[in-house]
Amino acid sequence: MTYKGLSITGIFLFYLSGIHAQQHYTVVSPDKSVTLRVTVGTDISYSLSQDNKELIAPSLVSFRTDAEKPGAWKVSKARPGTHDGTLTPVIMQKTKTIADKYNELHLDFTNGLALEWRAYDNGIAWHWITSSKKSYKVLDEQAGFVMDKEGRSWYPQEEGMFSHNERKYINYKLDSLDDKKLASLPALFEVKNTKLLVTESGLFNYAGMWLLGQGGGKLKAVFPAYPHEKKVTSDRDEEISSRENYLAYIQGPQSFPWRIVMIARQDGDLLTNQLVYQLAPPATGDYSWVKPGKVQWDWWHYNNIYDVDFRAGINNDTYKYYIDFASKYGIEYVLLDEGWCDTRDLMKLTPGIDVKELVDYAKTKNVNILLWTSWLVLDKQLDMALDKFQEWGVKGIKVDFMQRDDQEMVNYYEKVSKAAAARKLMVDFHGAYKPTGWLRTHPNVLTSEGVLGNEISKFADWITPEHTTTIPFIRMAAGPMDFTPGGMLNVQRDSWAAVPSEPMTLGTRCNQLAMYVVFESPLQMLCDLPTHYYHEPVAMEFLKTVPTTWQQTIPLHAKVGEYVAVARQAPNGDWYVGAMTDWTPRELSIDLSFLPEGSYKIDSWKDGINADRNAKDCKMESGTIDNHSKLTVKLAKGGGYVARITKK
């Protein structure tokens, strides 16, 4: 039987021990380039091909609860389907609209479970569904990935499942990924000159997925079991000392998270893949009040401002200085990070801080206030604290230090998201696992960490240009990332030192500016001192206008860990171009044919002639271009480039 690009066939195999049926199903992507094959018998397996090239060999999947007896899988009903629609995000990230086109296969099994598969032109996905109206425990889920052992990986290796998920991406040959190599998601693989990115979407009321090597190019999914014994060890840490023998306790029917394999012929395809968003449950309710924007941040530099007539620190004078700066440059928010209150009592304000006074002052300047909190104290004071924040007029919260993704903690994220939305508060999750579609399901969750970001520049030289040209293709493919760009004390690697009160960043000034175009976060931080920004009017000419959401995204040049260049159209119609390189200086030709017809003004910020020695060297130029123009962009080592293009 065939149905719009799908075929279902049953092939019966006979054994001496009796008759055992294997059923084979094929799902083909709308453009017919991707082929997903599923086999059901004693076990369930799938394989993945693109252009008749096998990328994932037959790999096992399974799902086991305490509500059904183990045994061979038997399909009671197979339903193919096709979908061709358009999604309009409440909050734009990459694009104003998203084409949502796929072919699918829904398999109902005689044991009450169901398995749904989808084939897109740029990836595949599957998830389990239960229809039981009773309570049950999920004992195990299996998801295998058998790839060519000669392939390679960008592997976010972890020491354990208690983690901020802030990792470097290690280049391992696939054959070397053994059962001692655990990874958080997303993880990237290259197989037969094709990139495969593994992650998940729609993680609710369940445990997060991780990967564990098995040797020989094989990996399997692993999950944190439900917590049994817990111990609070500080004002922000709750450690798990023992776990149950199940992953999740479920009451009634449920759709479980989607397991995603993105497929990219070209590295730049990873920059436009939106499968995580497409597969997340849609939002319900009104989120028109959610306002993306830029944020002046305080913690990165410990409030170490200068050229002022008051004592800098965690006090209202300092935050009014931040507010004045934000107002001057059209920055929408000021964040009060750790220190504005007692970390064990959100209602016990630090002497010198009056949040209501700051909120009222900020309103007169067209600026709004966000507040930091550790997850532990917020959990204890959730309703009281959020009610008070709403009463004060605060617009959002940054929730920190969760460091887990077992079912109990995953449910905490959803509880906070819903409680914040009920009070029209936005959310930024730090100390967090990767995003799994929050921006679609809970549009007030604008960004999250789960990334080795710029804050580490305070303490270590890990945030290299190789790293910052890697994360757009891996971590950012999962969703917005709160990397916190914007450092103004830029140095080449031989000049870097750890100075937590005035941090340095590796790479050039224009490399940091380019992050505002390349990196996606509808709530985007300015990490450095307002004092430094006041001293850098050329940089502020760019930072005051660059938006945080985009209605079009066009990859221009891309190679994981080496370089990236992208064009994006702002909500107001202006275009921005951002380019970054690793430690290798290079020259890129930027074709502007993506522009509509007409004449445009271009303002460019480029590495200065001495940026290879003094990374702060930045030059701004203006000119006139059209869609027949080509830009020659010269990037210093660790360099960058940005341009703003406006219709004349």
C-alpha cells in the first residue's frame, strides 16, 4: 500500500520454531531525499538514508512500562499520513513563519502503546504515546544510533548527570565512543560527509535524554531515573544520593518526547533547522504581552563600574546608573542578578536595594527590571515571590542552578513557566538543560543557558573562537542560548588573563559584536560594564539598534568550528550580516543577492588593521550597496564583522 510518499509492506518470515511475522514500513520525506525504514517483530528497529546513502544502520527502539507484559511487538493498526502547513511563532527566533511539511507513520500496538514516526526533508523524529487511563511507571526506553565507525563527532562529554550542561565539544572518532563517554544533548556527528545532530523536543513530565557510547560507532540513549533520596547541600544545590528503578511515574495518557535526528548536507543547514520548535506542543493562551529585548547585565563584572560619584556595588545608585545607560541606548531591560536579596529568602532584600523604587524609576526611563533567583528558594516561595514580583512591576525572572533533568526537575521547569506566565513574567533558565521547544510551548521562556558561555571568560580561557564558531551549529540548533556576549576588553590569546572584576574575552571586538547577529536569543544580554560601553561609542552605534528576533535567516558561509557568516532580516525590515572566524584569519566574499531590488545604506564594523595584535581595534565604515554588490570581508585571527543594511 502506498500513500503520498509512504509505503507499508508486510513481509512474513518462517522459522522452524514456528511462525513469526516481521512487518516492514517505509516513510519517505516530502522531497523524497530522506528514507526512514522501520521493522517490527520481536524488536523494533529503524534505519535512516539520504539520497540512497545509509546514515544510520538498523538501530533498536523500545519502550517499557509496568502496565504491559513483555513480548513480541504486534501492530494492531498502521496509519500513514502527510502534513503541509505553516507555523507562525508567537516569538520569532530565526524566521517569521516556519514551513511545517512532513510524512508520517502512526503504529498502534496490541499492548496499548503507540509509536509515531515523521520524515522531514531535513531530519526524522519519533516518539512514544500511551493511551492507558491508569497510573503506571516507565521502566525503560531504548533509542539506538548505529553509525559508520569511521565517522566523527562533536561530543559534549559529561562526568555525570548532575550538571549545568556547559561543555566543550570534543572531536572524537565515532569508533572511540565507548561506554565511559556520556554526553548531554545536542550532539553532532559527521557520517559519510553528512552532519547528523541528535536532540529531543517536547520534554514534559519525563526524564531528559542523554547519549552513551557503545563502541564501534554505536550509541544509545540513557536517562536519569526518578530521584529516591535527595539532600540539599547549599542554598542552591540539591544532590541525588539514590534513584528509583523507573524513569517516570505517569498518570493517564501521555505523548512522550520526540527523538530527533537533524540531517544537514551543508553545515549551514544546521543554522536554519527548526525541528525542535516544530515538534514541540503549541502554546495555549495569550502571550502577546511577551516582549523580547536586550538586557544590561551586572554579575559578569561584579558591578565594578567607575567614573561615578557614588560607591558602586549592589545598591540602588548602581542600578539607577544601569537604568540610565539602558534608557540612553534603547536597551529594554536591566537584570538584577545574584546579590539583590538573601539567597534563602527572596523577600529579604539586601540593604541598599529597593526593588519597587528601581522598577518605578526604570518605568520613567522606558526600561524594565528582571530579577535573578536560585531554583531552590523559588520552589519554596513560588506563589508568594511571584505575586510580589508582579506587584512590584518586575517583568521577568532568571532561574538558576537546577543542574538536573530527571522527571521531577523537568516538572519543576513547567511549573515555573506556567506560574510565571500566569503573572505575565518572562523566564530565563540558567544552570539548565538544553531547550526542548519551550519557545513554542511556553513563549514566555525566552532563552536558557545549557551552554558553555561568556561568563566563563571571567575565570578560564575556554571561550575560544573555535568554540564560538562551533556552538551555533550544535547548541543553538536546539533553541535560544543565553551565551551573554558583548565583552569590550578584547584580547588575542597571548594577552588573556583571568580578571573576574573586569573580564577579558578572546578574539576581536568585532567578533563579540558579530555574536549579536550569529547567536540567537530573544532575551539577549550585554555582559560588560556600562562604563566600558560609554567609552566605546562606535560599538554602541551597533548595539543600540541590533534586534533580538529575526524574520528571515540566510546562511552565507559555514564550517563547524572554523567560520560562520549569516544574514538576518530584522522585524523592521533592516538587514544585518554577521561573520566570525576561529584563530585562522580569512577573507569571505558576501553575496548580497538576498536583498530586494533597490539602493541601500550599509554601515559596517570590521576588524581594524591592527586587530591581530590589539583585538580592540575596530573600524566603522558606511557606503551604498544594492543586491548586485559583493562584500569582501577580511577577518583577523579570532575576528569578526557586522553590518547593518537599511533601505535608502
